[in-house]
Amino acid sequence: MDNSEKQNAGLQLDPYLESPKSFHLKMPLYHTFDLSIGAVAEKVYEFLCFSGTIDAYCIWCDKESVFDTQEYVYSITYGEWKKSVGFRRNMYQCSRNSNHQYFIYYLKTKENLLKIGQWPSIADFQIPQAEKYRKILGEEEYKEFTRGIGIAVHGVGIGSFVYLRRVFENLIEEAHIMAQAENKEFSNNEYLNARMDKKIKMVKDYLPEFLVENRSLYAILSTGIHDLTEDECLQYFETVKIGIEQILDERIIQKEKADKATKAREAIQKIHGKLANSK
Ligand SMILES: [Zn+2]
């Protein structure tokens, strides 16, 4: 890689350099930036000094809110950014209530910048947002899903992939059970001996479209568990998690639609019965 390639790769490969929000609020603890890459150092500096607002979920309001930059506390000397070594705290405040505050802590060494703390933790912040999946996942799976999120934010990459893969496999298994129950011609032997890609195709009528289209998610999860490093898994965690959420969102919509149809059908029959009886 020549220097400009290294610069570009450093920026593109890091999902936490996408926006101030992903940098401050989504980045897992101990995520480290190599400041010897000029483009990375520049972006990191820009986000550290970011003074605009961030749209984010507020755990106290229990909904999306706008957060204002409130303060920096730091021992990093500004003019000497490149040479400086020190500690920094950023604070964001919910615009609805000034007691709703997020704190993020960073450590700057000569070569690196790393996140060393966040309060409330990313898990505190992400798990309430996962709550809406509780019903669709069921208690056991919901626990695995949130455990995956919980350990990823503490810098455990491979382990978090194990939990996400289990959530994914359970979704496929549910579809498998339905496909078996509803189709007499379903070849269970063929299914059991097939690779995941083929399995998904065989039960695709019972799966959210997004999952079928993006079934390579499973390959990413499996590669993660067997071949990727902790850091690589953490780097891809957010993308994989969003993929799974997308699948769950689609399931929720399907279920709401089905529930609404059932209710409407019952209500129509009731009225129809009443009208028929009154005649
Ligand atoms: Zn709030």
C-alpha cells in the first residue's frame, strides 16, 4: 500500500469515523485509532472537537432526542495536538432535560487515540433500543441478542458474533419448522444435509425478504467466529447487528399486519352477525 492508499483505507475501513455520533456514542471501548495516518488523525481531531448537536436515543426520555455539546474537559494541549499526551472527557446533554447527560472518555498517546470510558455504557444505551425485539425473539433469544450487544461494547468481538449467529440460526430454524408443517413435499433430509445458503433458499417463503437477500450475513458471522480477529469482529459488529435488526423489524411488521388482519376479520364477523340477527 502506498501512502495515499493507506490514508484512504484508514478512513474507509473504520465505521466509527463516519459521523460524530458513531464516533462518540457507538464506538466500543478500547477502540483505537492510529494517528500516524494523517487522514485518520484529522478526522479524529475534528470529531473530538465537534460542537454541534447529535440526534440520539435518550435512555431517560426513552425516545430519540437531540443532544447538545456541553463541555470538554481535557489535559490534551490543543496547539500541540500531534505531540500531546493526555486524557479527555466529552459531554452531551439531552435538549429536553439538562440532567440527561452522556459522558465519553478518551486517552491520547503519541501514536494513538482510544476510547476508555462511556457513561451510561453503550449497553445501557443500546439495550433499551433492543427491547422492542423482545416479543418477537422470545425471552431466551432476547437474552442472547442483548448479551451479544453487551459484550461487543466491552470489546469482546468474537464472542459477540457467537450470540448474533445463534439469533440468526434460530430465525432460520423457526422458518424450517413452519415449512415442514405446511408442505408435505418438504424434504427434511435434503434440508438437514444442506449448507446454510441452500437451507435459507429452501425455507425462503417463511423468512423476511431482507434475510434472504442478505444471507451472506451468515457467512460473515461464521467467518468471524473462525477466522477473524477480535478487532475485525468489532469493526463489523455494528453492520451485522443492523442486518439482524432489519430482519427483526420486518418480522415485527409482518406480525403486526397479521394481528391487525385477525382483529379486523373478527370485528367484521361480529358486526355481520349482529346485523344478520337483528333482521
Ligand atoms: Zn432525555
